[in-house]
Amino acid sequence: MIVNIDVPDLRSAVAFYTAGIEFTFRRFLFGGSVAELEREGVLVHLIEVEAPRSAFPGGPVRSYSRHRTPVHIDLVVDELDAGVHRAVAAGAQASGDVIKGRFGKVAPMSDPFGHGFCLVELTSDGYDAVAD
């Protein structure tokens, strides 16, 4: 699986995703227009494009105006407060209050480009605590 994220400035996106939410930089692709990162075995391609744009020729123009697009990333962290602090120091913004549940805590965030993601600190039971 590869997650693709459109960003307007590739170098600053690499800096944010590596320093702010602990992705590992792997390499540049396609003449430096794509950065390949990895976190916990998942590949992420940061793709430098001018937003907004269409996902395909003639398609609708994408809108990045809300936290929850049809797909967003949840990143598990050992300690939520430290993860939020690290992400904010690198340019992220909180996009809602921390949500607490039997499974743990979730901090809705957005990266410097407006993409939504959540930092998640799980309890020892994690999502087993809310399984049906």
C-alpha cells in the first residue's frame, strides 16, 4: 500500500513529515517532484502539485477545506501530548479537541498544507476495548 499526499511545497512537506510526525525519508522520485517516506512499513509519497487540482483529466477539482477528506491518516504515538507538541513545533495545527474513549485518546490535527490526520494514543486494550 502507498498513501499519496498532494503538497504545494515538497521540501517543507518532507521537513514537516519527518520532524513533526516521525516519518523516515527514503528518496526522491520523478526528478525530485515526489518524496518517498515510510512509517511503520507504510509508504507515503508526497507529490508536489499546485492545489487545487483534479485527480484525473476532466475530473472535479479537489477541495481541501475540511479536516476529514474521504481518506485521512491515523498515526499511533506512545504519548499523545509529546506527539502533539512535536507536530505543532514542526508546523501542524490542532483541528479539534482531544477525544477520549475507552480505547485511548485522539488528537485531530492538520499538516501545514491543510491535510487532516489524527494522532492516537491507545490504552493497553486499544480498539479491543470497543470491539463488538
